[in-house]
Amino acid sequence: MVNKYSWFYQEYRQLFDKINLHSGLRYSYTSVQQKGQINPRIMVKYDMQKDINLSAAYGKFTPLPDFGEMEQIMVERSKPGYKSSDEKITCQNIDKYMIGFEKTFAAYALINIGYFFEDMKNLIPIQRLSDGSLHYDVLNRTDALRYYLELNSELNFQKLSVTLRYKFSDSQEIDTDGKRYPYYGDQKHSFLLSLFTLLPYKWHLGLQIIYGSGYAYTPVSYTHLTLPTKR
């Protein structure tokens, strides 16, 4: 069982006629790391014209270990001679940067383009074993870089809202020698279609379809079996 507690504060301010500031602060505590993390976020929007704006943002994130990582952590804790100081369950940190462009067409359509860069620290290395299973090396840590481009379009009619989104991602892990290779952390291409309609009595009905391809790469570690010899 993993317990997580967090609170979030966010505010919006119009600094000048064409500059808007969105800022936030999240505090999270998880029983895995047994410590709290303070993560700030900030975004600045500049209205070039009535229907065009530019934006830039920065945020810090602390993701929880996923199920496979947690399972491997439990395995390490159950081994004889386990010491918590050997586990290195340090917080995984992500510094995320974004620049974006958005254009509104009339009052019912918009399109935005965002370029994102993530600097990921203290990640748990992942290897794909020769039998196809994944191994999470929870006793070590690695760093990775992720770049992705996101295209988003929205159509808003009287009772129907349609969203189309495409994302292209490229991630690289950095080993202790400074070498880079593809990182198991995201899909290369992903598509999203979202439909929402307004029903009577203020009810909403929605449908969302997500498709991904080019599943992320993992380095293969070949396991060797030692057969007993006859004497």
C-alpha cells in the first residue's frame, strides 16, 4: 500500500494589458519516499492579437513509481539482510519546459502547438530481459531527456465539442558514461479523439479514443542458464 497526500494552490493574474500570469504550487508526500516535495509551476501568456497568443511555462514534477517499479521494490525489501540505506528510493524529479502558440478561429474553433522539453532525474533504469519481461533496477538511478511536440485542435459547437490531438515524442536515457540511447518511457506517436455533447438536465456524454504506436525501446539483457555438470 502506498499513501500519497498533496495540496495545490493556483492563481491567475493579469500583469499588463497583454500579459497574463498563471502560477501554482503543489506539495506532495508519499509513504514510499517518506518525505515531502514542493513543486512550483508557472506559465506566462502574451496576447499578440485578439485571436493569437504565445505562452511559455515551467513546472517541476515528482512522479510516483509505477506498478512494476513498486513490485521490484517489494522484492528487494524481502531479501535477507535488507537495509533501507541500500535501496536508494530517492524521489524521481522532472523539470518540464514548454513554449506554445495558439490561434482562435471565430468563437468555435482553436488550434495550438506546444513544444515540450523534460529533464528527468533519479529515474529507475528499466531493462527488457530476453524472455520479454521487464526488470526495474531499483538499486540504481539514471537520468533522461524527453522532447515532444503536441498539436491540438478544438471545435466547439452549440452542443458538441470535438478535440483532436497528436503527439510526437523522443526520449533518451543517459548512462553513467554519458552515452545516450532510447529511453523506455513513452510512445513515439500518439493520437487522441475526444467527443463531448450536452444532454438535457445539464448532463454530459463523452467518448475518448487514444491510440499509440512505436512503443518505447528497452535495452535487452540476455539471461544465461547454467546447467549442472556430471561428475
